[in-house]
Amino acid sequence: VQGEAPGSPGVPPRPYIPAEVVLPELTFLPLAAGTLLGIVFGASSLYLVLKVGLTVSASIPVAVISITLFRLLAKFGLRQRSILENNIVQTAGSAGESIAFGIGVTMPAVLILGFDLEVMRAVLVSVLGGLLGILMMIPLRRALIVQQHDSLKYPEGTACAEVLKAGATEEERRIAARAAGGVVVADAAAAPAARAAGAAGGDAAAGADAVLPDSGARTIFTGFGIGLLYKTLYKALYFWKEIPERDFKAPFEGGSASVEISPELLGVGYVIGPRIASLMCAGGVLAYLVLIPAIKFFGKGLAGVLPPGTTPIAEMGPDDVRAAYVLYIGAGAVAAGGVISLVRSLPTIWTGMRGGLADIRRRRQDTAASVARLRTDQDLSMRFVLGGSIALIAMIMLASSLRMNLLGAVLIVVFGFLFVTVSSRLTGEIGSSSNPISGMTVATLLLTCLIFLALGWTGPPYYVTALSVGAIVCIAASNGGTTSQDLKTGFLIGSTPSHQQIAILVGSLASSIVLGPILLALNDSATVYVPRVTFEPAAAAAAGAPPAALPTALVAALPAYAGSPPPVPGSYRVLHVQEAGAAKALPPGEYLVGSGGRVAYRISRNFPPELRAVPAQLGGEETLRGPQARRDPATYRVWQKPDDTGGPQGRYLVDRAGVPVYLVDPGINGTHPLRPDGTRVTKYSAPKATLMSYIIKGILNRQLPWALVLLGVMIAITLEMSGAPSLAFAVGVYLPLSSTSPIFIGGLVRWLIDLYLRRQPAHRGFTAEQLTAVGDRGPGVLMASGYIAGGAIAGILIAFSTGVLTNFDDFMTRFMTAHNPLFSGPHEDALSLLPFAALVLVLYLTGRDLLIARRRAP
Amino acid sequence: MAETNPEDFEPFVPASQEMAEFTPKAIVLGALFGILFGAATVYLALRAGLTVSASVPIAVLSIAVFKRFGKSTILENNIVQTIGSAGESVAAGVVFTVPALLFLSHGEDYFKYVTIFVLSAVGGILGVLFMIPLRRPLIVKEHGKLPYPEGTACADVLIAGERGGNLAKMVFAGVFTALAYKFLYGILGLWNETATWFRTKRDGLIPDATLQSDVTPEYLGLGYIIGPKIAGELASGGVLAWLALIPLISWLVPDDRLVKDLSALGFSDGWRAANSHAQWIYRAYIRYIGAGAVACAGVMTLIKTLPTIASAFRESVKSLRGGAGEAKKVRTDDDLGLGVVIGGSLILALIITILPGFPHGEFPGSLLMGLMVIVFGLFFVTVSSRIVGIIGTSSNPISGMTIATLMATCVVFVLVGRTGDVFQSVALCVGALVCIAAANAGATSQDLKTGFLVGATPRRQQIGFIIGVLVSTLVIGGTLFLLDHTYRGAGELHGIGGPKLAAPQATLMATIIKGLLAKNLPWAPVLVGAGLAFMAQMAGANALSWAVGAYLPLSTTFPIWIGGMVKALVDKLANRKEESELSSGMLFATGLVAGGSLGGVLIALVAFFGDSVLHMETPTLLERIDLGNNWKVFGDFKNDVVSGGILCAVVFGVLCWMLFSNARKKLEA
């Protein structure tokens, strides 16, 4: 029946919708809906990648939402949309996630390297990288997707095609059945056909277990609603505490455990599964239950300050130890893990590359002989690809904020083409989730930096050049992988490739433009302008019960306090608490004691008073942004302090006399969580971006705290020796334990569900991979995806609203502190776990198919 | 054959056929092997905290020896194997527990030959006795269900030996290679045992990072036998301790505090002068971190195996009840009587409660101890026997069971108010007896399975065991003392607990007892170690082997890792996933372990001879033979860090290559 090109190696299967049937495809509404969904999932992915350094695939949730949405609209009298239109929605919508991953992994490194995160820079990098990835994939489609249909499975793309087929209309099913050569017996024929197609794809379970989109979408939306509501309740309305925690007392001083009870992290843990989830959390356990207590125990006897710390270890709390030492160890581990994973995937990358290049060569011979193209075999023209690429490169060269030069542009083209090919092949073999994008970025950065080093280009401007090369290649490779999954889906259901390519270009462009500003806004919302001295109310520092008044005799012996005045002025005396034993309720640190022996504040000295800006290094003028702008509307000049002499390195705001007033602690990878008014912010850790910045810094200026970094390298090696992939573990060392512990809980829930699935009689004799595949299509994953999207979107919206509804926010904080035992009180930590337990239970029951019962395919 | 009714199972030698079995020559040879492998096991378990099953190598050797010196029947070979393997399991049980006496307060008073002899004899015989009523339910009734992997492998070896074939060549090649290698460096002193391949300065960027390796054949073979996964876990714990934690601590802790902490632990100025700064930190802090990790991992292992233990016990009790009313007595179904079992165990329990000089407290109260030994012993013998039936002797969680026993005993002692110093030693003895009994029961069941498959007479096997236990017991205590004496460092009373004889499991037992009864542990490092164990478990490693690695010196685990890597390479080249016990590489590696361990004991004997018989003080006998001492140029060469390290690397490389090329050979069977 089909007019397939005879003689092509590995005869491709018939698409679901045959080439000669023309259905509506690239229409306005699906394109708009896809772009919009792409932005939503892109934003939530960006939020996640900043928090924990990973994202989860958006294709299937977008496809499910799209089918349901249009079905709903059809009930209101709009036209029933075709399967091909749904595919366009899914194609346009999937771009956001991959671009967000690329940005989140690379761009925050700019901040760590000591530069500003300008909007234009972020937008340009993502637009250029995203579009370049797609354009480079266009000539690869025929080679990788069509000719190697049998050998490259593209698991996510195949799964997505199954979802789309399950949502096909009756008419489409008839078309499909006729095309398949079967007897036309209404729609029942479609199911066996789908199953046969699944079996042909080497995945017998695919058809049988595909979730019907109706109940699937209900699950996603329920999850989305729960995630959104839950996050709003605690994050904006303070119904309960965000991070229940517990600091261990002596003898295990310095040890602490905490869990950020957020829906999105729980969902991520469920989706990535128990193995990786527990590996990440194991890294957190090493940092919080081994390294921090060990440093505290062994270092508390040291008399002076041990650099890179700024206060004696005896006076540090767990978070201070982490910021001063453990973060460097974690960064070293992440860097080593990145390089090790690169080395490990080199053989894969090499075969991928060789195969890809061979395919291209073969294709060039084929094109000469090719005749009129079928609908399902029409790509965007080669002229468009070449012209577009050249235009993009020209833009890269011209954009001054990228500090690009000719060599950089050449490197982008070389590495970009190399790694887009590799990425596309690897997603075909092992799936998007296992694609070593970080490894390829590390490789790009390593080689770029080494070339720069050889040329003697080691000045700070070249950091940005190197990072821009790495970022564009990273985004291109990431988007190239996603594009290939989408093209595979289209190939299976019979889409027109050129239409898909236009859709993903539009989706990428839109997401790129929006994601840059979101990145900046997230950073601003958690940025703290740190004054010279910070005053933390003692009650907050002592975690719960306010410390009792000190005896008068003791107070009289203390030295008087002279320095910048605290929020409530008065006469104070200074108390140094060395060990937790001295004054029972107080953690170690420096305190101000007010009248009557009441301990009022814990103070931190952030930079020395005698620090002065070097006039030659002063930059432009700036005002404060975010919530602190309300209290200080003055204009300052920016001073980028290049080294550690005389005070911490970083970005300062300086007054007219050249006196530094604030140290600007960025929201991404910052270390000061406390605002001057005593409120706490949750910082974004962006672990992978740290990795990139360390590679650049390590090669180009070689100014790293090497001792700690090398310790981290040793830890990564240790993990590899005991057979665990060190990168996931190292990321866990770098992240706060509170971020990885909810992921671990999510992984445990998934483990329980997998255990249940393994015992099902229907799954007897399945291999571990098949079982995981079954779990990946289950309702639990859809619910978890909903949690992720809902929680992340709520997080972004709340981050945007900081500084807008400040009066309401102040009122809620005060009210809840006074009246809500879950938010503030002696048992706040334990009580806050209750709502989280409910969240976990809902996820578990959904995973067991008990909560939102789904109907199975006939 | 496993599918047919087990009652109708036809062994290799049918029940109706009588042949020579319990002959004097078999008993003598078995006792000899028991002594050799017992002594070798003491050496290996003290140094590396690991043991290697002895049944298969003994069976192979027995066939070879009898082939050369007179004929033998398969049943005689089986008796040799049965008697000989008792030494290994009893020695393992002793070494894992008894040295803990040295770490307990006043425990040293009980660290005497007689005490160790009584402990091992009583524990070993209890294990055999308790196994007698369990044989029919576990070995016979559940023949199809419980594979007993080592026992089956051993039966295969015996049957293969009967049909001809030459497995012993590989084992002998390994033994002689190892002995020659040991002789060259241990007696002649051609190179040093420990190579320092990497050491940073004290004030360097990374202070005190050290990579040392003992270039010994027994570690190499051990690594090959346990395979790359476990070897990697062992060594990775060591890498973390020596290349990350010691530098970190060295960076943080000023010397005056370190010296103070070391003197509090009893390390003299002389000891400090003789050892490196990294070694100071290891002894002052890492030991506690490691012990905390091992203790925490042990408890986690126990919790993980609790369901298995419970169901194993339930199943055994069930089948015991079902199989009671049987009266069919053929040769292959003839056990020692139940009277021997009950009477014997009661007498043994009574002996340990009243024997003078043995830690048990005042008499009427000491009956509690006997009761606990019987109860826990019976329980864990049942469990151990069933678990080795499923997963094999090497994976048997003996240390987990011992920890459980110790904790339960300590809790009982705390409840009845017995927290005095003497009860630390009493609790340890309860743990030791149960540990030895459980370890021996595991080995016994494997041998009974072998006997069941080849058609041996159970009664003769059981008597053989008791002989094996008693004979090997004679040398186990002696070897323990010999090694403890020989491997002392400068300024130390005991070698056990020192760098050469780390005795990780015993430290763990002492840590648990001290923590529960005396409550005087330095909790901060112990808890840091517990955190490490959690981390390893969550990272998907086997927490116990990882934690043992963190406790042991890296110089011990690193050569084991190299052995594991050789195995990985061989497997990769041969493109296979699983290797049976009967491959050429495994046999050669077993030979290396046996030869290396025996060589270690022999060297200790030579040193002892010079010390106690010839009364040579300085230089000692070994120092006089040592070429490096007599020939100064060579001594400087081999003791220099760089050239000595290269020398060790070269000879060890040659050893690795021999293992590799032998493992690539096809086995002529």
C-alpha cells in the first residue's frame, strides 16, 4: 500500500497516519497552546535545575494535557483536533524543558565567576543555542530517525507516540487500521495494531499498559492542583514550616538533618527512581552527617580563623561550616564526577560520533538519487538550515555581551555539530534522561579553556567567552536530543517533519526569550544585600525556645558592644559562645546581650569595617532590587572585588565616600540566607553551574581552594571505586541535605510502588528494565509530574511576588508566628511533617492505582 | 535429580555399598589440613578481616595427596575435607571475637591460651551438636530447595577427582608461588612488605595523604576470590579514610591536641617517633570513625537479615516437627543420637559456667551465661545453617548474628544490673561462643550436604567434625599468641590492634560492648563513622564491607583491590559474568591465599624461634638473615621511598601477571 523508498536499509514501518492522508497539522491554536505549555514547563524546569541540578522530561505530560484540552474544547463546539495537531503541541511544548536545562546548567556560572547576569546575555545564549541545536538536527533526521529506525529506539519518543495514539479519534483509528491492512472493524482494531507496533519497537508492554489520556490528564491536573495549592499554603501563607530541621546536640555537634517538604522535589524523586534518588541523598548525608560534624569536632580547638572561613570554627553553626568549607569539597567532587562521567561516556560518544558521521556520508550519496518527497519525508530545506546557521553565528559574533571572537565562533560550530550529533544518537540509544549533556559541556569547556590557556588568553573577559561557548553548545546538544525524540514521535505517527521543525523552532524561540528574564527574577528574589554586620534575633538562632536570661554576674563581666547599631538600639554587651554546652540553648557564635541579661541578637560580621573600595575598580551605579529596595532606595556604585585580601571576594555596593555598604550575595549559589530584617531566604544551589565555573577557574586562573577541592576529588574517586556513579552523588554533596532528602523520600515511594508492580501476576518474568518502563507509564509518574509542575510554578509565582505584597506578607508572618503551632512553636518541625505525610500518601495511593482509578485500554 | 522425592535420592555411593571411610590415614590427613588451614585463617582474619572457605581446596589437595601416596576412596577424601574444614570456620569465629578481650577493661586478664582453647572447643562442638538434629530437616528434606553452593561445589570436586582430572595442579602452583614469594621477602628481605607509593608532606597542600600497599600474595588472591565489586567497596572505604579524612583531620587538628589524645590512648613517645603523622591520626581518630561505621553497618546488616533469620528459624522448626517420627536407618541416614546432643550441650554449658579462670562471674549467677549461650546458640545455629544453604558460606552474616547476641546479652546484663568490668568479658564470651558455634554450623552443614551428595555416613562425619574442632583448637590459640607476639610494633605490648593485625571485627565487638555496658566511647568520631555507613548504604554499596574498608589500613585493602581488578580484567577478556569456584583463576588464587597465609605463619614461627629459643635481642634472627641489613647499599635501595616503591611495584606486578596468565589458562578437568 505504502510508497516506501525501496532498497533503503532497514525498511521503516508504516506510520500510524499514512503519508497520502492529509490531516490538519500546523494550525494556529495548537502552535500557540504548545508554545505556552513549553514556557510553563520550561519555567518549572528552570526552577528545578537551579534548585537541584536536574529536570524531568515534559513531552508526555504535554501530550496528555494537549489531548484532554482539545477534547474539552470540542465539547464547547470547537473543531476536534487531529493527532497530528496534538503532536505539534507536544513538539512545540517540549523545547522549553531542554532549553531550561541548558541555561540552568551553564548561565549561573557567570555569577560565580564574578560577573553580572545580564538579561541580554541569558536570552542570547538560549536563543542561539536552542535554534542552533534544531537547525543542526534537520540534516541528521533522515540518517538517524529514518534509516536507523530499528537500531535507535528513542524510548521517550516512542512512549510519547503511544500516548498520542491512545488519544486518537475514531476516524483516525479507522484510517490507521485501514493503512495497517487490517479489516475495518470499528475502533477495536486499533488496540491490537498499537500493540503490534509496540512489539515491533521491541517493547511489548508499551501498548498494553498505556494510560488512557482521560484519566491520565485527570491525574496530572490533580497533581498540578495539589502541588500549586500545597506550595502556596506554606510558602506564601505560612501554614506550616518550609524546612523542618533538627540540629543534633553534643556529642554529635554540628550534625543536622532537614527536609524541604516541597511537592516538586518529592515528585522529582519519584520520577528519577530509588537508585539515583538515594545516591543524591547519600551525598547529602556525607556532607551533613560526616563532613560538617567532623570539621566541627576536629576544628573546634583551633584558636584562629582557618581560611577560606572567616570566623573561628568553634563559633560556626552547621550552615556556616558548610558555606566555609564543605561547599568547596562538594564543588571539587562535582567537578571530578563530571570529568569521570565524561571519561566513562567517551566510548559511547565516540561510537555515536562515528556512526553519525558515517550516516551523513551515506545520506549524501542517497540524496542525489532521491525523487519527489512524500509528505512524511519533507524536511526544511538545506538552504534554510545553512542560511539560518550562518545568521546565528553572525549574531553570536556581534553580540558584545557574549565577548565572542572568531575562534570562539569556530569552536561553537565544531563542538556544536559534534555534540548535537552525539546527543541525538545517545538519546536514541539510551533515552533523554541518561544523555550525558553535562559531560559534553564539561568536555567543551575543558577543550576551550585549554586552547585559551595555550594562547595565553587567561584574563577574566575570556571566562565569559569560554562560558558562552560552553553554554551555547550545551543548550544546542540538549535541545538536539529533545528534537530527535519529537521527530521520532512524528515519524511513528506520520507527521510532516518540516511542520514539526517549524513548531519546535517557534517553541524554542518563545521559551528562550522568556526563560532569561525568569532566571534573573529568581536570582533577584533570593539575592541578599549583606550589610557589614547582620543581626539575627536570638530566638530564631536558638531554634524554637527563646534562651533564658543570663545571670547578672555573668553579664556584668562581658565587654560592652560598640559598633553599628542593631535594629532595636540600646546598650548591649558581647557574649561569645564557643561550644553548645556553655549556654544551653544557644548555638555557637557571637551574641549581643541586652538589659536584664536577655540575649537579644546573634551577630555575624560579614566584612571588616576598614575595607575601602579601589576607585579604579568601581563600576556603574545601581540601586537595590527585590524586597530590600523598600528599606533603602539610595543609589550606590558597584565594586567588583577581585580577590580575598582585606575582605571576602565578591560584588559590593559602595557609597560616595568609597565605603562598602553591602556585599551583594546572589540568590543563585549565594551563602548568606539572612536578610538584615531577620527574614530567611532559600537560596538556589545550581550545582552543575558550579562545576562549569570551577573548570573555567581551575584552568584559566588556577585560584581555587585546592586543598578542599582535592578532598572532593578523592570523594568522587571513592564512590567510583565502590561502583556508584559519582556525579549524582557529588551533586548531593554540594546541595543542601534539605533538597535531597525529599527526593530520597520520593525515591522510596517509587521503590514501594515498583515492589508492588513486581508482585503483580501480569508482570511476572519481566526484566528490571521492563518493570521500570511499566512504572514510568504508571499513574504515579503522572501525579508526580503534576506535583513537579504545580510546585515549581507556585515557587516561581511566589518568587515574583516578593516585594509586591509586602504588607500582606508581614501581616501573615506575624499572625502565623503568633498563632500557628505548625509554623512557629516548640513542635513546629514535627508538626510540619504531617501535611507532607499526606502528600506522600496521596502519591503512593495514586501509584498503586487506588486513588484516581484509571480505565484501561480495551 | 533435585525434583524427585528427596527420600529417594540416590547418592554417588549408594547406601547399600560399604567402603573405606573413617580410616586412620584420612583422619590424620584431615587433622593436618585442619591445623594448617586453621593457622592460615587466623593469620588472614586478623590481618584483613576476611576468610576464605577451605572445603574445596582441602578436597582438591586431599585427592592429590592420596593419588601420590596410596589409594583412597571418595568417602575417605570426604572425611579429610570434613575434618579439615572445621579448622577454618572455628578459627574465623575465634578471630572475629576473642581479640576483643584486649580492648575491654581488664579483658587482658582473660587473654590466655586456656581460655581461648575452652572457648573455641566448646563453641565449635556446640555448633556440631546443634547441627545433628537439623541435618535431616535441612539437608535431606529440603534437598531440592536449599542448594548449599559450597557443599555442592565440593561434592563436584570429589566426584571429579574420582573420575580423574587434575585440579590440584593449579592450587599447588598458587601455594608454591606464594611460599617462594614470601620466603624471598619475608626471610631474605629482598624487598619490603609494605610499599609507600605516595605520601604528601605534613604542611603541604593536602597534608598526610598516603597510599601504601602491602604487596603480598594472600591479599592479591583474596581480592581475586571476592571479586571486583566487594574488593572495590573495601578499598574505596580505605581511600576515603587515607586520602580524604586523614588529610582533612591533619589540616584541622593541631599537633598538641593530637599528642594529648594519643597519650590518653596509651601511645608512647617511642611509638610516635617510629610512626608517621598519618599513622598518628589513623590511630587517634580514624579507628573510632571506622569502628562506628562497622558497628552501624553491622546493625543495618542485622536489620536487613532479620526477615531471613525469622523465616529461616520458622521453617526449620516446622520441618523439625514434621520429620520426628521416622525410623528408617540406612548407612547414609545414621546420625549421632539425640542423647549425645542433649547431654553433650548441657555438660559443655556447665563447664563454662564453673571453670575457674574463665570469665563468668559468681557461680549461681553464672548459670545465666550458660543459658544464654544455649538459647542464642541454638537459635543462630539454625539460622546460620539455613542461610548458608541459600546464599553460601561466604555471604553468611555471622558478624551480624554476633552483634545481635552481644546486644541482647548486654541489654540483659544492664537490666539485671551486671555492669561491672568483668561482665564486659562475660558478654564477649557469650558472643564468642555463639559466633564460633554459628560459623562452625555453617561449615558443618556444607560438609553434610557434600556427604549427602556423595553418600557418606553422617555419624562418621559428625565424629570427624568433633575431632577436627579439637585438633584445630590446639593450634588456633597458639597461632593467635604467636602472631600477637611477633607483629608487635616498637613500644607496644600486643600486635593485635596494631597496623599489621588490625582485627576489625573484634574491635567492632569491643566497641559495642563498651558502648552498651561502660558507656565510655568517644562518641563524636563514632557517630561520624555511623554517618559514613549510612552514606555507603544509600549509595548502593554493601555498607559492611565498605565500613570494614574504612577501618582497615589502606595498605591492606589496596592490594585486595588490585586482585579484584585482575579478576575484572580476566572476566572481561573471557566475556563471562559468573565464574564458578572451579576455574583455574579461582584455584590459583586459593593457592595464593593459602600459601601466603601459611608463609606468614611460618615467618612468625622463625621470628619466634630466634626470639625465644636462640634469645637474640637486637639484631633479631630475621634481621640477621635480612639481605638489606647485611648489605648496606641494597638496604638503602630497598628502604628508599622511591626506589623501594618501584621495586615493590615490579615484583607485585610480576605476581599479578602470574595470576592473570594462570587465570587465562583453560582448566584441564
